[in-house]
Amino acid sequence: SATSTTAPDHVPTKKTGDLPRSPVIILHEKPIMFVFRYLHTPIYPSCENPLILSTGVVKFVILSTYMSSLFPYNVPFCETEDELNIVKEQFKEHQLDEYFLVSAAIKERKDFFDNLFKTYEPYADNGFLKDAQIQFHQRSWEMYLGAILLRNNKRLLQPTKHDNKIGTADIRISSKKVIHIECVATNHGDKNDKVPKLIPDPITNIVLRDVPSEKILIRIANSLDKKFKQYEDRLKKGVVKDDEPYVIAISVGKLDYLEEFPRVIQATLAVGHLQLKMYENGIRLDKPIPSRQFRPTVFKENGQPVDMQFFLRPEHCGISAIIFTNDLVLNYQEQEKELFILHNHLAKNPISLSEFNFLVQYHKDTLSDELLTTNPNLTP
């Protein structure tokens, strides 16, 4: 729902271009010269509240307090759902991602995402702003992950013109070997295997329905398969070197459903439903032993099997790990939540546990084959 903000009197509906960085006019006393200095984006024709700084004979007049924004549309802030619906109708012709538009119209959200963008902008590729308007979940997930990496002192590589041309991974970390991270956000899909959206009852605000677990697993498997094919293509073209780690970062938050065990792990290590061992050698146990079923496949509505063994397949050894979240980035604005990483025990370029020691880590014990967890919040 919308949060309380102040809505402007005028509601523009036309695209105005990217919000600019703060332009600076340098005025020399004799003769008077006007020099505009700015980066990337155009300057608005009108500015308010000029700030004058003086250093000797040179005066600097800062005519604008605007900063680069993730939202290149002059969207009015909204207070109610009715106002949001009006804005959605006014911007309908632009075919914007709904979450993108709503985030631009709610001040707290806009400020949150713009602060993230301010941090991540130097590392974003040249198609980032345009793509965020139609793939907001994927690009905001990339931006958030990039900001978390920077906060934990990871050195990210800035894309060059050549990088933009050849299409490098979304995020690249400068380490002993470059670590490539490609981001993706699962969507609901279409046709018979579509994951139904959660629509609350208008009176109770409660949703009662079965959790479509297998449909969600199919969406995750589909995203991983596409990103693996992209990795193979980059490897073939030399964009990624054979000895460099490659990570897929996946967000499943858009699908809304809660999970009692990470579905990314279910979709990659064939982990199935929880089961309890009640008897042993015909004798009832005093304390049942819990375990997980082995589930190598799930099935589409048409009966076609979908593999759940992504990290059990040697052909996927080029993927070193999967970073994942089960929440939307916009839900992180009030409280930073945990991010997770699942290491590939078959990886040809494994990543040390120390590399991402600020994430909750899942990794297989090489001797017992047991899945272990390392939680930074529980580390002394």
C-alpha cells in the first residue's frame, strides 16, 4: 500500500529525461564566463536555491540540488491507492514495470532505491537505467547485491565501453581471479505452469491457498538453465576465462510465497519433502529422525520432467556458486535481511568460504556429504 507523502499540485505525464547530476556554473569576475560541468545526463533548464561558494576571484554557483536518479520520469508522489491508480493510468503508454512506477511514486521507496543507485551507478552497465524500467526486480536485485558487496569492501570492476559491447556479467569482483556474478529474478511464468499471484481478500487481507511448490521450483530451474547457457556462450567467446569463478545470483522474491526450506537448494541438490523415520528394525523410535526425501525431478502440467539436480551434474561445474534471496529488494528498506550463497561442491573454480563470509553459506562436507551451514551472525 502507498505510504504518506506530499503529492505535488501538477501531475506531468510526459517523459522529461534523466535527472541530472548537480551542474556547476563557474563565474570569473572579468570577463564573466559560464561553464557548465556535468556527467552523463542533461541539465534541467530551471534551478532553485542557488548556493554560492567563493574561493578567491572565482565564485561557484551551484544551481541545482538534483542528483542522478534511477527514475527518469517526473512521477508525482502519492498518498493513497486511488492516486497510485491515477498515476498508473497516466503512465500506461510507457509500458513500465509496475513495481518501477510505484517505487517512483512513493517517496520512501524512491529515496531508498536512489540511494542504492548512487552507490552502484559507477558499476552499472550502459543499459542499466533503461532495463530497470521493464525488469525492475532483476535490476534492483543486482543493484542491492552490488551495494552489499561494496559495503563489505569488495572491489568491483567498472565496465568499460568494450565491456558494454561484449556483454560482461552484471557484477565483477576483482580478486585473485575475477569473480563474475550474473543476476536474475524469477517471474511467474505463463501458460499451465504459471505460478499464481497472491491476491489478498479485500476484506480480511488474508490469502488462503495451497503453495504451488513444484511450479516455483520449475521457475527457478528455468532461470538457472538460461543463465548457464549464457555462461557457456560467454566462455566460448572469451568474455569469461576458463579458470575464473562464475556465480549466478537469483532472487525469487517476486513469487511472494514463504518457504520452510530454501527452494534454490531444492532445485539444485534434489532435496525433497521433510520426512520422519518412526521405526528402525520394526521397533518404534523414542525420538523420530528427520530427513529430506531425494527428489531428482518435478513434473510440469503436461507430464514433462524438470531436473532438480543442477549442482549434482558435472556439466555444471563452471558455476561456482549461487547467491540467492527469497525476498523483494523493496522489503529491505526497513531492515537489512540475510542473503545466502550455495557453493557448488563439484565446481572447477571453487570459491573460498572466506570470500563471502558476510553471507549465510551452504556447502557440502566432502567426507560426510552433509549439507553444512555457516551463518556470519552466529560466528563469535
